Amino acid sequence: MSLWEKPYFSTLKGPVKMAETATPAETAKSANPEMLRAARRSPASHLASTFESGSVDGTVALKEIPFQTMVGVRVDRASDAGARLASVTGGLPAVCGETIRNERSTTLWLGPDEFLVVAPETAHDSLGGDLVRALVEALGEHPGQVVDLSANRTTFELSGIRARDVLEKGCSLDLHPREFRTGTALATEIGNIPAILFKTGEDRFRIFPRASFADFLGRWLLDGMREFASPEVP
Amino acid sequence: MLLISCPNCGPRDETEFHYGGQAHVAYPENPDALTDREWAEYLFYRDNTKGNFAERWVHSTGCRKWFNMLRDTVTYDIKAVYKMGEPRPDLTSARQDATSPEGASK
Ligand SMILES: [Zn+2]
């Protein structure tokens, strides 16, 4: 069986799904990465200008980072397959909150045997990358899962000196830097919806909501940012 | 709102969890041998304890793992959190833990 016949491709969303119903001529055209990009619409694309006007220079900014490559991995860390997957990702996190980064991706701990590998858009196999293929091959026939989840979640980036204040309106984790350190990612609730919160810098957070929650969470965060656009009341 | 200490993730709001009912209800050895009444009792009949109750919870929006919890149904005090498959903790030792400083019940 060639790699292209492996079942994981049937779980691909977006461009490949589109290709399934397209005519052969269109399929050939959509193999071009630029065409693929142009055909896609991210879950919060309709909020892009609102995010821009709602951001406050030097205080708090919100933007969507669309189409990141995300691969769900379920494997026993202690198994041979776990070790092979770890060699692709630079390791598999051992405890809640831990993330492991190498030159091609960042791997988040979601559970004792569940991980999320996040990489830039171009790491995706449909855009010339090889991340999904490398992970599928690393798992091989062993028990576990490697599933392309790139269309499952979008990414928001909330940054600025007030970013933590905005998050704290809807998230009950202890986000103080002494507890919540840069490089930590936690699956939790923000604004009453499930999301993954990843602290990527001192005043910089990436939030991964599921696509269907992107509109709600985007507007929730904008609402939380509003007060910082007004002059401080003495 | 309860603050529940997930064995994997630490203390989180109750809203991150879902309740799974009474713990330690064993699946019948031989379901075919049961009468309808016995099967119905296995499926639907549960204790209605006043006091310490062993129950299952799942950390739905966190690590998505199940665990057991010993909770006082009167005071809502969480007496112990322990892994699936582990026996219900001995209450007398749990009491000793509760009186030690810094809540050794973690
Ligand atoms: Zn947990």
C-alpha cells in the first residue's frame, strides 16, 4: 500500500476535501499551494478588521494566525512508537503544561497519552511540508493515533501588557507569571468554552479554540479589550 | 463551585469536569446469567449515600481522563482523589491526612 492510500488522508479537511468533489482539471490546479491558500477561509477571517480596530497600540492586540498545521497524536510515551514519534517532535511532554519545541514544530501535552503537534502552515503536506507524513510513518502499525487536525482549531494571538488582564476576565487559571510560565500550554476554559492556552512570551498568548467557537471567543476577547481603549478613569 | 484536583492537571474549576456517578460498580461476571431485575439493578440502581461517597469524574476540558473521588455529599468536602482501578481509600487514614497541614489530601 502506498502512503497516499493510507487512511489518514481521508480525515484531511479543507483543500483535500474540496479536491474530492472537484473535476480533475481543478484538482490539478489546486495542487498549487497558492491556489490552496486563496481557496481557504479561516474560522475568524470575518473578524480580521474588527480585531485590528479593537487592538490598542502598546496595550493589547488580538489577531488570528490562520491555518496552522496541527496534528493530534495519541501514543504511550514509553512505547517504541512513542520514542519514534518523540524523535520527530524532539520529545513528547511528560507532564501537564509542558511543551517541547524543535526546529519543525511545538508539541503540547494534552493528556498522559495525548499530544498536539503544532507547526506553521507550510509544514502541512498539502503545502509542500512533510510533518503529517513523518508522524504517520513514525507511528507505523503500532497502537495509537496520528490525525491531521489542522482544520479543527484556529489560533488567536493575544499580546501586550494587558493581555493577561483580558484573559483573566474569562479564565480561572492562575495566570500570574510566577505560576504560568512562558512555554506552558494548558487545556482549559476561556469565556466558558474549551480552549488551549499557550503562553509563548512574557506578554504573549496563543489561544486555540475549536473552529466553531472562534467567532464567540474572538468577540469575547474583543469585549474584554474594550476598556483598555478608553482613557483610565482616575 | 467545587475546586477539583485532577490527578493529572491539578486544581481546576468544577465546570471543567463531568460527573460519572457511583464508583466501584463492577460489571457483572456473567451478564447473560442475570435476571432482568438483576440486570436493571446493575444498570440503574445506585446508592444514595449521606456522607462519604465514592464517585467517578472525568476532566472533560483538560486531560480527558477519568478518576475517582471520595466526596462528602453533605458538606461537599473532597476527602480523596485517586486513580481508576485503585481501591476506595481507607477513611481513617484519609481523616489523618485531612488534619495534616497544607491539606495533604492532594
Ligand atoms: Zn486533568
